[in-house]
Amino acid sequence: MTEPIPQFPAGFRWGVATAAYQIEGATAEDGRGPSIWDTFSHQPDRISDGSTGDVACDHYHRYAQDVALMADLGVGVYRFSVAWPRIQPTGTGPANPKGIAFYDRLVDALLERGIAPAVTLFHWDLPQAVQDDGGWANRDTAARFGEYAEAVSDALGDRVAVWLTLNEPYVHLALGYVLGMHAPGLAGTRDLLPVVHHQLLGHGLAAAAVRRHPGARVGIANNYTPVWAVGPDGTRGSATDDDEVAAFVYDVLHNRVFTDPLLLGRYPDGIEMLSAGDADATVLDGDLAVIAAPLDVLGVNYYNPTGIGAPPSGVGVGGLPFELRQLTGYPVTGYGWPVVPDGLRELLVLLHERYAGVLPPIWITENGCAYGGSTVDDDRIAFLDGHLRALRSAMDAGVDVQAYCYWSLLDNWEWADGFSQRFGLVHVDYATQARTPRASFAWYRDLIARSPR
Ligand code: FCB
């Protein structure tokens, strides 16, 4: 029999995470404007099962039931995102009172159940009107995002303890502007530095807006991955020196481009690979100081390590000098993602060492797995068990981690994969919207109940 998971320290916070477009539905209600995900999901052949987020989990109408589920689970934190186009339907101008009212109701319902709201301000659903003006390639978007953050924090700042400005800017860049797999669906954008820099500047301006509220703690939720050089067979043993170089480059791109400026106040060497224009016209004097204002938390989203090798021709996707390689030798989730719990420990220790002295306390803002629809989900329980042990050992090694949010509370609309990937502790029947907690829900509830307060 395996040993029980060692206890987490008193005060450690357990939570779950979601995102607006993936659960809310009600996309044309109460004055909400269209987002880039509405546009994208309604285009032919963008989403694997042809679905959209028009209804999703209907959380907009069923939020009270979902909060009750969380209360039953016993979580102390709920990380959710605010849909910018509910607050500013065209991405500018005064806040839409009905949009604010929804999040007011949600926040109050959480607080009544003793659950602390952790709000993400941008989880990819940019107002379409902002994209029409260039999206994050346009510097104005950063300023608009700052104004939107001001409006949201003025409405909710008296009750929200933790704010995360952006969700996974790297993924938004890579899938939305390079690979065309996510909204806004652009492929092969040559000059990427503006999309990087304006997201970071938007973060800085939003962070400053939120900080006007006493007691607010501000961070960002980045996607991180241990980068492993692997040979064409997907094993580390067969990696060549060229593969190591490719992995080094990929690590800069995935893990450092959106973190060095925040924590070190400068871009990493190698940023030139993303710039096809005049970098000095993008990064203006003073910007990095705005971006590098100290963070109170660093949100870490971890799913799996990434296998990287040198492309045979020397040039890979987007003209960059690496290619992705499937890791071999590990079990995979229903999504085909390798299950490598120790990758979480490795990653946290790497961040701790890389940013020694400047790393804020970490919140695991996402970690989870998609499996089939069954409510008897031993595979998910094993995933959780393994990842929480790895998290605990990173903490034993000195990494300051304060919270863990499982992705996700509910099965939901998984972006380009529509309803085909189920990450929930709670099963959702999309025909009836019935919610059924899975075995993993009971497992997580027991773990939380056993943990010291
Ligand atoms: C992350 C996203 C989240 C969800 C999970 C599976 O990259 O932030 O919305 O899709 O992956």
C-alpha cells in the first residue's frame, strides 16, 4: 500500500480553476459583446467537434449550483476569469452594469460559503473590437486592458483577495498568433515581439490599477514546462548536442520570455528571434519598469514536460530552430499528454533556482488531466495523488507554494477541442446540464478535509 500524501502546512489553500468562455455560455446576454473566441468558434473547421461556447456549462445561469458544489468540495479558493466583453462589450468605455452585476453575484455567493475569489482578468476572450484594432499587436490594447482592470477592480476590489492579470500569454501567442490553432487564428505572424510586449505591458498597467485597492495581491498565471531534449524516438537518452541547443532555445521562449521581464526587469538573450521589426519602437523607455513592478504571487500552470529536438532541416515551425517531439515511456491522459508528476517538482525547483531572491510565493493556478467521461476516474485520482506528492517534495526542497487549484471544477469547453476533452472533478451532461461529481471529487474532498486549516 502506498503511504498517505504527507500533510500540507496549515494555511495552504486548496482550490479549483475555470475560465469564463469555457463555462459561462450566455454569450449574447445582458449586453455582452462578441469576443475573439465567439468569432473563432463559429468559423468552419476551427473546433474539432464543431461546437462553440455559446452555451458551454451554462454557468452564467447555474453559478449558484456550481458554488454549492465547491462548498461541498470544501475548497478555500476559486480561480475564475472575468469576460472582458461582458464588462466592456467593445473593449472600451464605461463598464456594463449587467456584466458587473453577474460577477458581483458570483463573488458574494463565494464569500457566503467562505471561498476566496481569485480573479483572472484575461483568459483569452479578447473583445472582438479590440482584435479588429490589432489585438495585442497594438500597443493601445495594453492601455485599454489597464482601463478594463480599473473598472473590474473598482467593482470587486473590496472583496477579491487575489488577482491574476493574464492567463498563459505564451500559449495565447503560440497558438493564437503562430500556429493559428486558437483565436484570433493567426498563423505565421512574423513580428511577435509586439504581441509579447503589449501583453506584458498590459499586465503591468492592470497590476497598477488593481493595486490601488488596499490588500489586493496581484500576479499572473503563466504556463510553464520542463523542457527536455529528446531524440526522434522521444527519449532523453538519444538526444544529441543539437537537440540540447534546440531545447535551450525553446526554454527561453516558453519559460523565460514572459517571466524574465516580470522578475528581472529585462528580456532574456534570444528575444531577437521574435522580432522582425524595430524592437526599439516596441519596447519604449519606462515600459520594463511598469512590467517589473513586484508581484505578490506567481501563478504556475503545469501540465507536462515538453520534448524538444533539432529539426533535421535546422528550421522548425514559425521559422524557429526547434521541433516538438512526443515523449515516450510515460502514460498519457485522454488528451495524449504525458503524465509526469515529477515534472512539477522539477519545474518548481527550476523556477526557485533560476529566480533565486526575486521569486514571489507560487500559486499552482492550474494542473489537471482529461480522461474519458466516466465518473469512476481512478486515472484522475492517480494523477492528483502523483502531482500532489511532487508538489509536496518541491515544498520540502524550499519552494514557497501557497495554493493549488485543480483544473477544472467541471468538464467544460476545451477551446479547439470543444467538448471532447473532459477535465472535470464534476461530470457535465451537456444535453441536460446535469452535474455529477466523480470519484476524484470525493478523493479531493477527503484530502482537503484532512488538511490542517
Ligand atoms: C490551459 C488553459 C485552460 C485549459 C487547460 C487544459 O492551457 O489555461 O483554459 O484549457 O489548459
